[in-house]
Amino acid sequence: MALGPRLDIRQTQSLVMTPQLQQAIKLLALSNLEVETFIGEALEANPLLEIGEASQSEPMEVLPEELRRTHLESSPVDQLVSEGRVEEDRPLDIDVSALDRDRDTGDAGAFELSASRDLAAGGEGPDIDEHGRFEQTLAEHLHAQIGASTSDPQMLFVARWLIDQLDEAGYIGIPLGEIADALGLSLVVVERALALVQTLDPTGVGARNLAECIALQAKEADRYDPCMARLIDNLDLVARGEIARLKRLCQVDDEDFADMLAELRSYDPRPGLRFGGGAAEAVVPDILVRATRDGWNIALNQATLPRLVVNRSYYVEMRGACISKDAKAWLGDKLADANWLLKALDQRQKTILKVASELVKQQDGFFRHGVAHLRPLTLKTVAEAISMHESTVSRVTSNKYLHCERGTFELKYFFTSGVGSSDGEGASAEAVKAAIRQLIDAEDPKAILSDDALVDLLKAKGFDLARRTVAKYREAIGLGSSVQRRRQKALAAVR
């Protein structure tokens, strides 16, 4: 058989990730604020795009369940990606009414407001001032004082250098010998500069350890007597709750020791935290959930979503002015890009609402009764329920926050691992942590609960857990062992 080159015609199918589809997938993973930035860049690059005026007076559209489901599932992202039918998409502006949909999940009931998440009701997103504001940093506060503290240029330079090395709590973590070597100065000069920094407000900044920080504040309050000095030098014994030994070391009676301990508690172990570390980042919710008489109302936060439209009259005007073939081709590309961006944004909104609606349905107990009723949930469960790919759900839940009357939560918060329960359905790890915290907060200081006791009490609540699992969750929420808690409550009882 002779060997030689030849030409064959073969028919194959392949999924092509066009730039438009890549853009749609990227938009799906962005938060509303990131989308707003993306739209701003698109407005600068495409003269056919402009911000439309969304009517705030029009009532939100409420559709029956059948029409609502059809409307939301008309063109899922998975279908666009799998079929690759980019050019067949017709241009359309973003439908403002599609930003809000009701999800009927039965009688809404009353919300139980958590004390730690007491936010405003009514479904409105929290104001930016509620989360943080621009504050003066610790370094700025100290630099403003140090100029009036000395006229020695060398001392001023070293003191300012030390201020810039302080951590957010106000401590200096570099040994003075290393600082002296780095600056090429004697250790005496660095110690004098540090002493100068330690005279600044707030008292306690520039300390090298906790004992020195507390001692500086005791000296400022004129309470640094020999007894208080010995107490501060033995903070490790205070942490372990060895009260009898501390009384012997300090040579004081019960009343004096209680006064000293109260004085010690009044000092700030992290004085630098009174000041901000810069501009605080506000968490702006992407999805708003509120209770209605018929179920749950789920909407995208329109305050962070500008309405993008194509200026078609301007397009017609420019098309009439285009003479060359290149100009017409450029204008056609801009129109196609604008149409696709509008389509991708509209699809993004529908997909987010679809995932959020399923989340509210799956975690209905959380929204009604609190974290104790949070169910174990996986991305796969939600993806199968709404006929989407798991990766699509993962993109939707990334960098997005949901606001309800219980507070503002990241969407990832609702996906938790499961543990055993007596009803056989499993319980969320967050629900177990909440139950452990509740039991420990309510324990009698004279009868501290061991991990074995917590296992029995949790089993009575319907959680079937091993002792090591209880210990793991207890440590995860920052609660000490029974021995540590007994010492802490013994110290708290001393007044």
C-alpha cells in the first residue's frame, strides 16, 4: 500500500469559548459593586452605551409562579455556554421589572431578630455609614503629636521611624537592638526615642509586650505601686486564675486584691485599636430578602445596579455619517458589543435571582427561626434543583451578600457541612456551633460543662456528635475548655 499525503473532509463539533461568553461568565462571578465598575469601563469604551433612568415610582412586578419560573429559566447561562449561539441573541435592554421576584414559600411568619445582627427591617440595604467610616489611623494620630514633643532632629527622626513600625494594636514587635543596628545608632538613643513615643496618647502605645503596656497605663493613673507592679509582672498567673498565689505575691488581702484586679481590667491591652487602620470597607448586599404575607420577596439591590441601555438614535445618526467601510464595520462591532453586554447583564440578574430563590427555599428554617435551623447544603443540591451546572452556582455565590432582617450574610454562609442528627436529616455545622455557644453561655459558673456533658446535652437537642467533634466546634468559635472557662469565671467573680 502506497503512502502519500491526501486531503480529507471531516465534520466535528466543539465548544468555542468566544470573548462574549467569557465576558458573561466573568460577569456572573462579580459582585454588584464590581459590575458597576465594569459598566463604567464599558461606558468609556463604547459610545453607544449610556445610563438609562430607572423609574422608581413604578410598582414592582409580581408574577404567578408558573410565569415567573418560565421567565427566569428562558435562557440560562449553561445553555448559552453549551450551545455557543452568540450571534443569534437579539439585542434588548435590561428589564428593570426582572430585578424583583417573589418566591412563595408559604406563610412568612415573624422574624426573630438576633441580638448580634440587629439591623434595620423593611428589606432596605444597610447604609454605608452603618458599616464604617474614614477614620484617622494610629500612625497619623501619633505623628501629629510627636512634632511638639521634641526639637531634637535625630530624636524626632527615630521616634517617627518607630511609630511607623507599630502594629495595629500599638505594639513594637522589633527588638531594640535590631532597630539600633538598622539605623546605625546606639541602643541608648533608640531607647530614649521609644520612651518618647510611650509618652504619647493613647497611653500604652510603643510597648514591647502586654505587661509593659499595662504598666504604662498604671503609671499614667498613678497606681503603679509595688503591689500592682508584682501583679502586672505575673499576668500569666492572672490568666491561669491562681488567685491565692497572686495574693501571697502581692501581699494584699481580699479587698485590696479585688480593687487591684478591677483596676487591671480597666486598662486597655490594645490601645492602638481605638483608631482605624484606614478606609473601612463597607459590605453592600447584592440581594435583598424580606418577608411578605404570601412568602418571601427576593430582589437584586437596584441601588448598586445602574440601568444600561443602547442609544439607538445616536447609532442611527452615526451610521448615516459613516462613509468608509472600516467606519461602518467599527460601528457595527460597537453595536454588537453593546447588545451582548446588555444581554449578559440581564442573564446575570436572572441567574442570581434563580439561585437566591432556591437558597431561600432550602434554608427557609433559617430565615424563619434563626441559625439553629440552618440545614446542611451543598452546591450540587442547589444546582440539581434549578437544572444548572455546579460551577455556575459556585460563580453566582462568589463575592455576593444577601441582606435580610437577620443581618447581612455572604451567600457561601448558607452552604455548610452536615453532622448527624436524631431525625436522620442531618444538621448544619453552624447550627451545632450556635447550640454549643448557647449551652456554654448559660452554664453555671459553679458547674462548668465538660465536653462529655456538652455531648449529652446536644444529644438531647437532637445532635448526635462525638466528643472530639464537639471539642473541634467549641474551639472553632473561640471558646476555651472547661478548665479555662472555670478560671475565667473565677476571675470574673472577684470584684
